[in-house]
Amino acid sequence: MVDRRIINYLRENKNKFPQEVLKRKLIEASYPKDQIEEGIRIVYEGFVPKEKISFWDFKSIKIYKTFREKLLDFLAGFFTPAIFGLGIYFLLGILSAFIYPFYPFRYFFSLFRIFLLAILGIQIFGIFYFWRKRKYLARGFLFSLILPLILIGLFFLILLIFRRF
């Protein structure tokens, strides 16, 4: 990875001084020669170093290059709340085996409500956390939140149209 100071120095001075003079000044300033060469390629030749960002790297901002990357991130965002939600529901089911025998008001304690709140929490967290870093992942979370609401609305609209409500 090239030091940003090298790139900034070359960009600021490339129209003022020849490339060899800038290179010599950077060497005199004790910058590594390989970084200077790469900085020259970036500034003068438009070379963009390839930094492979893993799918699982959620801290870095992802620049999408292909439709496939966009689609995979969208689908991951869309299905993640359901997968985590089912895992939470399974764990709550196991915990209920230990809680319900000793819990006198077990009918007021609804695992399904906790399940829905967990999915909603995952969706909201995913939207806000990934909005600037991985926009298609965030859009998948947003779509997984909006789609059930649209489907429920359509269901009630159909019931109203056919007067079954």
C-alpha cells in the first residue's frame, strides 16, 4: 500500500517539476523505493492497485465492479434477517424448555414476539450499519423489511375489495 503522502506530493507537483526530480526528492526524504514507483504509476499512469476485499469484510467500503457482486450482497442482506431470526427462534425454543416449567405466567411470554423483534432489530441494524459501507447489502436489509409490509397491505386490500374483512 502506497503512503498517501507520496501520492499527494506527486499530484501536487507533477505539473511543476519533472518526474525524475520528484522521484529523487522522495528518495532523499527516505521513502521506500517500491512505494515511490507504485505512487508514480498511480499518479502518472492512472494505475489502480487491486485490493481484493473479501465478502466477509464488513468494515471496509466496498466498490462494486460487477452485477454479480451487487446481486450477492443484495441477496445476503435480504436473507440474513430470516436466517438469524430462525437461529434465534431455535435458541429461544430451547431456552423455553428451561423457563416455562418455572414461569407461572407463561402465556404472557411470547417467543414469537421476541422472534419478530429480533428480526426487526437485525434489519434496522443492518440498514444503518451498512448504508455507507455496502449499499446493496443495506438495500437487501431494507427490502426484507418493506416486502412483508407490502404483502400484508396487499392482502388486506384484497380482503377489502372482496368484502371479506
